[in-house]
Amino acid sequence: MYAARLVARAADKTGYPVVLCERDGLGYDFLLRMASPDQPWHDLAFVPEYRAYWLHFLVSASYKVLRLWAAPPAERLVPASAADRGLPWSDEAELRARFPELPDRVFRDLSVFLYQGLVRQVTSMPLDLRVERALHHALPEHRVEQERYLARQVADVVPHFSPSIQAATPPRVYAASTAMNVALALEASALTGADVDSVVRASPHYELGVQLDGLLQHVPVDGHVGDRALTDVWASRLGVRDWYTWTPVP
């Protein structure tokens, strides 16, 4: 089976197995933590609500592991940011204007949540979309599973285009997140042939999303080094390049 071969290649290349498990409370549909000295396996976890897509998670994660280890050791960098860091003061001011009576502790938690969520999105989505495109071409036998997952992803982000979420979110944060969701919808459409939802096309940040999607094709470097370059280009375009740093894999 193609998935078993890919998982075996990842283990052979890195010396660490890819371990798949179901785990509550991740905050995301899945999470991949690369192996390190204190964790001698590539930890791939998904939440129960996404159990139906475990095979795609396994294939995608194995491909990402191989992609990272194909780079020279000095180039094997992963994104990092302080876990307790919240929004910059200007964005926090916008957030406070939307929630003037929120207790300070709750407000701070919300600021950290929004900051970390946007960092996670901008440092994962460019890589995810490049990997989805690569998988589409390299593994035609996996396309049915891939298309199922992409359809679920797009369905999950459509509610985020609602006016209520826009009204509750600082403008820069909302614009950046929404534009990336537009890029996701466009890529899913290109890979699966599905129409782009009218709610997505009506977004005031649709054109910015089109620009981000176009940049996927204009980073000429392949593999992990190109993934990092595209991430930085997206982050710069969205005004959040200083929200994260690159750090070596342990």
C-alpha cells in the first residue's frame, strides 16, 4: 500500500517512526511534532472529529517529514514563537474596543489565542498547500482521500467569513486569516474541481487571498527551503513577519 511505503520511507530516512494517534483538545484538526532527542518519534495526532481523515493525515505528515529531512541539516528550521505572547498593542487596542468590559485575565487569554492562532495559520498553511499540490501530482492513488479532506477543510472555514466574526476580530488579524482561507479555497478548487463558495468570493479580502494563492507558484525553490521562503513572503504581505522566528530542529 502506498501509505505504508511512505511511512516506511520516512522512518528509514530520519531514523524515527511516524506515530499516529487520536487525541482530544488539540485546538486543530491535526498536529505534527517532529522527532527530537526527548521525543524519539514523529508525533502525529488528530482530534476525534476528524477520524475519517486519518489516512490523509498519515500520508501528508510522512511527506512533510521527508521534505524536512531532505534539506541540509543547517536548513532544517521550524517556526517558533513565545507561547504566552499576545497581540501587538495596536491590535490589542482594536480588540479591547470590541470587548470593553471583558475581565483583564480573559482579555489577555483572548489576545494570546488570536496571536497564536494566526501564527499557526501563517506558518502552516503555505507548507500545507504546497504539500497538497505535490501529493496531488505524486500520488494519484491518494486523490480520493485528499479530495475528501480538502472538501471538509473548505466547509470548516466558510463560517469564518461571517460578519459576526469580522466584527469581533481586530482588522489586521481578520484580514490576514480570511485571505489565507481564501487561498485555501482557491487551491482546493484547483485540485478538486469544486466551485469556490460564493461567500468566499464575496469577501472583502478575496483579492488579497488571490494574491497569496498566486504566490504559491512564484517561489521557485523546491522543498522545505521553498516552503520557508513562501511562508515569509505570505507573512510579509500580511504584515506579520515579525510574529515568529525560525529555529533549528533539535
